[in-house]
Amino acid sequence: MDPVYRTVVGFARTLFAVQGLKFTVSGHENIPDKGGAVVAINHTGYLDFAYSHLPARSFKRKKNRYIRFMAKKAVFDNAISGPIMRGCKHIPVDREAGAGAYAVAVERLQAGELIGMYPEATISRSFEIKHFKSGTARMALEAGVPIIPVIVWGAQRVWTKGQPKHMGRTKTPIVVMAGTPLQPEGSAEELTATLHQVMADMLAKAQQDYPMEPGAYWVPARLGGSAPTLEEANKLDEAEVAERRAKREAKGE
């Protein structure tokens, strides 16, 4: 039983209805009814995690499932969000001891849970698929579970990095696609490369029939938007990391 998570999901669905979000969801059959799996999600906005649940909780399914996410320990320490995160059985990640959270995630996978991961680690400012870290693949290989690629497209229009929130009744169309599970085979590097290509292809498919606005901040440069290119976005990310590092060093951390 997941009373807290069930309540959160109900609240989220109510919020989606109030916002008038128009979802196109596919691939519910690719979420197993039981057993562990790593759910790999592209990262374009702050609410990707909420939308990524939809294939796992479709009315077309015989059994709905919950996805547990790894999140910064600070979120769990917060007086408001902490009880919710713990109630939803998400996994706290301590920056100074990340191996502990990784071990917990592997145990949860082996116990039959779905664990949500962002292979890109941070939001893609270009809204293209960024370079993947290998943690998602390593986790799947160690636990012996498949990776389910999930693409969310349109979330960046609601709330993304460096742009105003649009949490009102926007009627924004959002595409959520769950792809065919990838089996835990080969090396971490090989599996990561395969996952990257699969998710890039899925993103292109999700964008294919989506109504784009030329020049819009949420449209990739490749498709005529004003979002930075992948190369430009990488440079922005590097500058941000360098700035944070300089601030920590100045504080003596």
C-alpha cells in the first residue's frame, strides 16, 4: 500500500486537469506489471518526473505502479517536502556519500521496484538529448533488471530552467512515451550508448507531429526555436558548474 503516493498522484491529476494539460501517452504495455526496472527519463523541465508516471498508471493497465526517484537529501530534510518524499519511498542522495543511495536503489530494484533516473543528470537547456552518465546502465546491470526508456516532450513549456513558470490553465500538449525495455547486456558503456540512441530516436518521434512555434524558447534550435544549441547549452552548463565550484571554494567548503 502507498497511501501517501496515491494521494500525491491524485493531487497531481487534479492539477493537470485544472491546467488543462493535453496528454498523449503511449507505451503503457512496456511497463511490467511486476519486477524491477530502471525507468530512464529525458530531462527538459522540473515536472518531468510527474508526467513520466502516466504510462505506469494508465487506465489501460491491469496493474498500476509507482516510480521511486533518487533526490537530493536537502529535499528530504525540508519540513514540508521531507515527509512527502519519505512517504512516497523516494531515495535520498547525500552528495558526500552517493554510493549509499546507489546501493539502496540496487536493492530496491532487486526487490521489484521501479526506480526513476535521469541519465542526463541535469535539465537540457537545448531540449535535445545531452550526454548520458553511465549510472543508469551500471545500476541496471548490477541489479539484473531492464531499462525502460521514457520520453517526455512539452514539459519545458510548463516549467523549465531559466524561464518563467506557466502553471495556470495553459492547455499545453504534452507527449509521454515509454519505449521497449532494454535488457541488461554488455558493458555499461555499450548499454549507455544504446540507451542514448534509443532515447534520441524516441524524442525525434515525439517532436515529429508536435505543434512547434518558430522562435519560441521551448523549441530546439534545430527545429527553428530560440533554445540554445546542444553545444551552446553545454557551455552554459560548464560555466554554471564553474561558478558553483568557485562559490564553494570561497566559502572554504
